[in-house]
Amino acid sequence: MPIATKRELRREIRKRRETDAEGARQIRVALVPTMGALHEGHLSLIKAAAGKHSCVVVSIFVNPTQFGQAADYERYPRDVEADARAAVAAGADLVFAPTSEEMYPFAAPTVSIDPGAIARRWEGEQRPGHFGGVALIVTKLLALVQPDTAYFGEKDWQQYRVVSDLVAALDIPTDIVVCPTVRAADGLALSSRNRFLTAQERATAAAALSQLRSEAAAVARQATARAGGMGVRLDLDDDDNDDDSLRPRRVEARLTTYLRDAGLQPDYVAIVNPTTLEPAVDFKGDTRLLLAARMGNSSVRLLDTLALTAGNDEAAADPRVPTALADDNGASR
């Protein structure tokens, strides 16, 4: 049975800490924050946490402060009982599933958090206030659970970076761990909202990301070649013959064209510094691809991310399999 109140959650965690203290065993607590509608991607986070911690807390809470539209919030899939069973089977010790009234007893939050500049680009520009809502609920959960470690998914890379900066800025003693995206056989990342895609929309997304994957692999190969001094270049323009022929803005333009040609509507395509999320000026260091696009007239937004690092084995893998694609909502996945 899921825990519904903050008081009970604190009591259960305290009980486990006291029990282990009596046995002279140091307990390590992990938090896996989710919005429910669990799939294998969520479960992979729980399993990773369970492998290294003696107490794993999974939160299931559809957080209203990170939704811009009420209809989107109401539409988000919910099945708390089924999610709780799946979480426990994957290794969760405690499942926390509060109501909105429990988490926000004054209806509207009386405190807000500004995550800073890192939250204003990309998703932050498309969804004003979203990361402020994420920062608020993550801070509340970290205060309640006081975990040693919290687990997040790679597919929401900007969210991971926002949370990492938040924890560092507030001196919260929790390690933030990011885990690889889990994908279906067609390459589509597992997502709570994939159920809203038609068969044709899903096929379109997979095909589009196949093109994106091929281009990303070419970028990674070019970076690898430069790192090794091989002098190989990617022919983006016939008249570019210098070492700067592979420029991030030109790669972004090509990826945007791929998406549009496939029938998607890009919100942004960005090659960035993976830590600051500022636009990358070249590929001489580690970079990361971030993108978001809409499926035609569908309400489903697709997010994708890929590390473009010299020698990145993932980027050089089978180009039919995209790296990370999923919906844009969730405190984790």
C-alpha cells in the first residue's frame, strides 16, 4: 500500500534508519522521483538504486506546478496501485504517492524557486515556469526523504542539469545520478505518453530519429577523427575546406531539416555544452545534442538527446536505433 502522507513517510524512513543503527549498519537511502505511469525506463532507475542502497524510496506524484496547461495535467495517465506494485517488484522499499493537497496544502505554493539561466533556454523557453515547478517539487522531496542519492533519466538532460545545479547551489547533501535511456525495439525511448501516439505517428518518429542518429554518428566520427589528428571532414558545404567546416549551427540546421522533412515540427535543435547547456561553438570538446519536436497535430512532444563526444561508442552504434526520445513531462522520467 503506498504511503500517502509526509508524516508517515518520515516515520517509515526514520524507522529504517534506527533499525539499521541498532545493528551498527549504515543505511543508504535512494530516491527515484516519478510522475507514475511507470514503464521499464522508470524501473531501470529503481533497479539501479536498489543495487547500491538499502532503502529505495519511489515517489509517484503528478506535480501540477510544472504543467503549463490544466488540460495537459488532467490528461496525464494515472494508475497508482499498478505503479506501486511495479515499483516494489523492481526493488522499491517505500512508495510515496501523495495528493496535491498533501504536497501543497495552501492550494497554490507560497514559495517559488528560480533555477537560474540554465532553465531559461530550450525547454525553459518553450515551457515558461516548468523548471521552476520541477525545482520546487524536487527540493520538497529531497527535504522529506533526505536521500544519499537521487536517480534521474538521461532523456530529460536539461532537467538533470537543472537539478544538479539546484543541489549544488543549496548545499543539499544528495548525489544526483543520471541513468541511460531505455528504448523499445523500434528505437523509441520508453515514455508514459507514447500511448498517445498512433501507429503511424510512432513509425514517423522512429524513421525521423533514424536520420538523426545517422547524422549524429557522423558528427561523433568527425570529432573522433579530429581528436586523432586524421583530418577527416564532414561535407556540409562544398566550399568549406578549413578545420571549422563542421560547425554546430550548420549541423543544427541539417537536423532541423531532417525533422521537418519527416513531418515533425521542431521546437528547437541545439548542440550545447553538456554542463552549462550554452550553445557549443565547435566540436573540440564534449558536446550534447538537445531537441524537441511535435508530432504533426498531435499534442505529444518528443525530446531527444545524444552525447556528441569524440570516441563515443553510443553515437557510432547502429544508426537505426536512436538514443533518447520521450515526452517532456515528469520530475524524472
